Amino acid sequence: MPPDVWVEELSDDTDSRSAIVITRPPDLGDWKRFVANAEHVTSFRRFGLAPDLDDDAYCTLCLYRPGPPPFLPNIQELVWEEPDADVFEYGYHLLGPKLKTLHIGQPPSDSLLSPFLRSLHLKCPQLRHLSVQCRSAVGPVDPVASRAIAQLQHLETIDLALPLYDDALLHLATLRSLTVAKLFIPRSTAIHERLLEANTPVFPSLTVLHMSVIRYEPFITSIVNLISSTQLFEVQLCAAHDPPGATLREFLSALTNSPSGDALSSIHLSFPLPSSIPLMRSLNALPPLDHPECTLNLTSLEPLFACPELTELDITSFFLRVDDEFVRTLAAACPRLQSLRLVPPYNAGRLSEVTLDGLLPLFRLCPDLTDLALPLNATLPMSSVAGGIHDSQLVTLDVGDSPIRFPDEVAAFLSAHCTHPDLEIVAARALEGDNSSDHIRSRELHSVMWDQVGRLIKLFARVRSQERDHWMTRSGIHSPLDDT
């Protein structure tokens, strides 16, 4: 529109976006110009602090613009994140028949998602990529939205935190174009039985599968057993409640025995749901730890050792019991690891059974490992580094709230193996964990010591390098570059 119709008002608040305000009612000529320019818009993104229309401007453009909808007739991508309820609903007017990518996030209320989802099959029949983030950990159950999603015939990726009914799940599982499925599976489902009766390939083209549940049920294993894709490389399972170790072992066995077993490169397991961890930490909410059947140890996680192509493993649970033997077995079975995270949901002062010596198999057998998050017991004596130096490409070592006694000795040990110049030691700060006063003081003390380790490692590595250069010179060994 002409410059005299709108103005950008700058905000004094650094946390607020500036607003584009309409200064006078647009006349017919202004609308014609707007409609002509709107036809050239193929992507619209509303998120962050970039300048955007104010509430009244959206109202004017969406409700008073002459001509038939949609607001932007040729839009193919829409990213809509808006915490203001009055503005959020206007995103509905941007849905159009050519839309292929839709992301909706940060709704003021999950109930405001319903108008979008219920009309997707009518307004966006060509939709290929759908992502919906809910405000709560689990979105509302909406049968009308499920029926709409069941009629989207061209979906390639879906990321949905809302529970779906069986008809929608059956449609997605048999959709040949679907390559990425990130779904919340309700407890009261018979989808595995429906899939058996369908007599058609299940997830035939799937490459990424994320499943979230309230409580792990046996039918999840049944669904995994039915997957026919040979290209599945990333799997994530999240549950609000910790599953029994034997049940999780069955799930992992089904996964590693699937047609994609040899292709699996990324596995993420999180108990509880990641979105609930901040609330649990604020409430000091620990699950009842007197359930040995939920323990995740070498036995329950053994199927993972049948994944030689695994490059990324992330397990989050208070019931995780990792020791030096587990790390040694994992390093030998999965030498291609690049990222390894074996951590509790938050720091709660539990003493790890992994020692510094327990890291040696990772340094020796996993040359591509760059990111490691693993609580340690760094108070125990460690082996001599003499004769056992192995260069590691580790860039990040996250030790959480690991206790430590002698920073200089720990630094000397790690500097013999962790030689990357950008190595960073990450330790939990005082308030990064539960609210126990003893644990807060402990984290404060240990984080200072781990910071000292980080500084000393760089110093020791430099000294070792100078020593090597010195002895190479005395031995008459020189670099080929010296001859040029």
C-alpha cells in the first residue's frame, strides 16, 4: 500500500517487536494495489521480534479486504507463532489451496488450534509438511481434526503433539509419501490391529519416527514390528512414565530387527516427556525410585549394541544405571558414535558409577565422537596416562553435577586424550538442578573446579605439544615442510 497508509511504530521494549500500523482506511485504489502485490507472496513467517502488523491492521486486512479469500492466494509456506489470542486467530485467513508447508506454534491456548486443523483438508488439500506445537505437553483430543488429517493425501512430513484417532493414524501409517512422522499415540487405540487387517505396507517410506505416549503399552512394539521401511534412520520414543526395562528391551529388539535395523543411526529415549522436565525440576518432582523393574542397564539396553551404524544416542531417565562396563560395551559395539548423551532429566545429586577411566574406551574406539554428556565420579583415582595416549576429537564434555576432588589431576588425565583446541567442559551451575540446599552448594563448588579443569586442559595440551616438538627435534625427526 502507499506509504501514507501505514507507518512502523518502534517499541521501547527490547523484548517486543515493532508494529506496522494502518494510519487511515484504505480506499479502493489502495486495495487494488494490495491485492496485486499479495499475489506475489509465496511465503509468510510471523515469529520472533521482526516488525509485524498490529492487531487492528490484521483486522482490517483480513476482514475488510474486498474480493474472495484467501488473504494471500499464492502462499505456499506459512509459519505462524503468535502468543496474542486476538492476533493468533487471524492466521486462519492465510490458509490457501496452494499451501504446502504449514507450521503453527506458541498458541495462547490449545483450543485455538481447532479452527486451523479442522479445515486443513478443505483449505489446504495440497499440504505436504505439517507441524503443530501445543502450549501443553499433550494437546486436546479432537475427532474433527483427526478426520481432517485423515483426508490429507500428499503429506510428506508431520509433527503433531495432538493425540489422533485410529482413522488418522491408519491413514498416516499407510501413506506412501510420508517420510517423517512425529506423533503422539493415545493409550486407547487399536491401531496395531487395524494395521494387521489392512494388509498393506506400514510406513513404507519412513525415514524419521518420533513417538510420544503417556505410558508405554505393548502395542507400540507391535507397531514397530509392522514397519516395512528400509530407510528408517532416526527413532525417538518419549513417555511420561518410565517403562519397565524388560518392556523397553522388547521395543529396542523390534527396532533393531526391523528392515531398517542396519540403517539406524540416531536413537533418542526420554522418560519423562521432554516438555514436562522444567516443571518437574521446579517442583523437585522425582519419580518413585524404588521400582527396580524400571532400571535401564546393560541388560535392558543390550539390543542397542546391535546397531553398528549408530552415530547418535540420547537416553534421559532417572532410572538409567550406567557404569564403566556399559560404556566399554557400547564403545566396542558402536564405533561410529558422534554424539552420546546418557543423563538424568535434571541434576538431582545422584552419584554416577562411571569413572574417568571408564571414558577411555570411548577415546580409543570412537574416533568421531565430538559431543559427550555423561555424569562422572571424578573423585576416584585414575590410571596413569603413560603409554596410553589416544587423541580424541571431543569438542564438548557435559559432566552435569559430577563431583570432583583434584582438578589438576583430572585435567592432566583428560589433556592426554582430549586434544581438540576447542574442547569445552560444561558443568551444572548452582541453580541448574533440584532445589536441595546441599545439592546447590555442591554444584556451586564443583562447577568452579570443572571450570579450572577446562582452563588447565588447554595449558597442559600446549605443554605436551611443546614437549613433543622438542623431543622430535632432538631425535632428528623433522616435518616434510622443513624441506620446502
